[in-house]
Amino acid sequence: MKKVTVSSPGKLMLYGEHAVVYGHPCIVTAIDQRMFLSAEKNDSGVFELNAPDVNVSNYSKPVSKIGNGEMPKGAQFVEIALKNVIRDKKISINGLKITTNSEFKSTFGFGSSSAATVCTVKALSELYSLGLSKKEIFDLAFKTVLEIQGKGSGFDVAAAIYGGTLYFVTGGKKIEELGLESLPLIIGYSGIKADTVTLIDKVSEKFKNNKKRLDEIYGEIEIIVENAKRALISKNFKQAGKLMNDNQTLLKELGVSIKKLDDMIESSLKAGAYGEKLSGAGGGDCMIALGPENKVLQIKKAIEKAGGQILEVMANAQGVRIEKL
Ligand code: PMV
């Protein structure tokens, strides 16, 4: 029976989080820690899923029930993606066995749900010869994420598909590959799990009586993103770092930073980083820093001293790909 293994990268938001939910651009990079998914066609009449990283083991249901009824939380993204591809592309499935394995923990905020969704759509495209383009994979995967989460820009879905470092506008209105050669990022994990939708709602709540300032902040973030795009392309990391600091000041005003992240950020700045900020929704997950080559060790030590864990991750990784046919 036909089998395929695909993989897609995790992501880190570089600039523009929160504003990108509301029509503004952001910059996101794909990282070299990947989600792997193997899918095998069979005639069992059953859909079966094993996803050990999210505690799903031997979950199964008749193929006719895919996307309906109860499903474990860890199975949602794969199962709803399957349902959307089956409906949208009008394919009939006789039986399917899927296994996922991630190189990174789902608690890091690297986008494991989006990566699993993208892998599912890509694997079906291969198994059922759908020949889906990157944009078609994006549309199906983004629809799936929105159906489950209700909110989000789709930046993580784009990173999983296109890879590299992207200039991205809400819902995939623009997806531009910046073509960077390298990106000397330092990544510190706060050890605290953040929930994206809770943080998005927190911002709306905080500014419910001050919509004007919120729009101004998003406008200022947009200018930072445009300037950062130029700085990164011209390898001006000093300027790119300064823009991270400016972005962080606005994220603090949005109310999404926390003391642990602030401490890690402050220590890395004292240790000589060009700049740093939280990455993603805030409330936990990771911070990122850009620093001169000769200060990297001190910066890493400073982040650890402030209670962070250094994650050795390379930016600018390849997008979704077939590993084995
Ligand atoms: O929580 P994360 O790391 O997936 O980042 C969320 C970034 C937001 O802009 C707040 C949401 C989004 O979908 O763009």
C-alpha cells in the first residue's frame, strides 16, 4: 500500500506579532527542528492516528466519521485537516494510518499544531496525487487552524510550508521569501507555556476603551517590520537588533510580556546583545536575541542566569518536504 513520510519546520516570530492578526505584516523564520508525519493508505475502513508527542496512541475511528464526533485534543489538527482535504478535493479514503513525531516539544511555542496540519495536507496531496501548490496547501491548512483556534494570522502555517524567512501579511495576502543567507539568532525558552488565543483576547480586553492607541501601536509595529525587512536583507544586524528592542517596548505596552521574559531580555542586553524581544503571543514561550559573534557566549550565559533555557536552533530552515515515498 502507498506510503509517504513528509516533514515541516517549526517557526519563530521575529517581528510583528499581534499586529499581524489585524491586517499588518510580520516577519517569521522557519527553524531546523521539524515535525515528521508518515501516512499509509490501506483498505481497513479505519482512520488510525499515533502522535506520541501529544499523547495520542492508537486513536481510531471509521473513515466515514473523520472530523465528526469526539476527538482527543492532540488529534484535532490532523483530523480536521483530513476532513477539509477530503471535502474540498472530493477524495474518498478507504483506510489511513498516520503517525507523527516531532523533534521539538509542543510546549516551546514553535508551532507544532500548524506544522502537523501542513504535514497532513502535504501527505494527502502526495498519497492521492492532488498536486497541491504551496498556496493551496496554505489555504487548506489555514482554514483548518482557524476552524480549531478561531483566531490567528496564519504566519506559522506559512513558515511550515515555505520555510526560510518570510515577510507575511494576515491570511497569506502577501508571502515573500526574504532570501536571507544566515540569521544569527539566540533563543531562550522561559519554561512557561503560553496560549495564543488567551493572549490575543487579553490585548483586545486591555484596549477595549482605547482603540485609538491600539491602532497607533499596530501602525508603529508595521513601520518596525518594514524597517526590519530592509535591515535583515542588508545584513545590518545591529539595526535589526535595535528594531527588536523597539518592537519589545510596544509588546510591553500591549501587556503581553511577563517578568521572566523581561528578566531574560534585560540580562542579554547587559551582556552585549544588539537587541531582543519576546517571540510569539507572549505570556511565556521564547525570547530571541541578535548579538555580535564575539558576545554570543556571554549572552547565552546571561539568559541562563536569568532562568532561561538556551535552545540551539538554526533559523531560515527549509519548508515542507517529502522525506520518503
Ligand atoms: O503563540 P504563537 O507563537 O503561535 O504566536 C502568535 C502570534 C500572534 O500574532 C499573536 C497570533 C498569530 O496567529 O499571528
